[in-house]
Amino acid sequence: MVAYSYHSNGHLALVSSENTVHRREHDALLRLIVKWRLEAGLSQRQLSARLQKRHNFIVEIETGQRGVSVVELVDIVRALELTVPQALNEYAKALTEPGSLP
């Protein structure tokens, strides 16, 4: 199971990962979603509201309790006023450049 902890500065940190279902790529995506949301100045509840989802939708995604489909990722990216190519490029960079993960 993946466990995350919030630091006092609002950033999400991976505490442990015992389940092999959660790969480095998945963790990178979760961290980027958090980063993008914080850069947009939105709370998890505010982003969930923009997506017209229940209030804990983003909480479950960011903490790894729930997966995110490609369609949902596109919706999240657009709700954060990013472009899909911009988000995918940042994700690819996070996977290929050491130390670039948030």
C-alpha cells in the first residue's frame, strides 16, 4: 500500500510503498497533480468542485487510494488551466530527468 504524508508546507511526500502495483511512474503522476493543483492555488475540494466531483475525489487520487484514468487526467489538467501537451511533457521530463520529480 502507498502511504503519503502532507508536510506543513502543503507538499505531499511518499512515506512508503509496499505494493508493487504502485510504480515510480504512478507516484510521479500523483506528485505532479499535487504540484499543478498547488501552483493553481486550489485546494483539493476546490479542484473537485471544478470537476463537478464529490469533495474527496482529488484526495483519493492524490493519496493513491484511487487510480486516475486518461480521461480523468485530461479533465484534471484542463480544470487546472494547463494544456494536455504541457502536462504530458512535464510528466515525461519527470520520468527521464533524475531529480526532476516534485
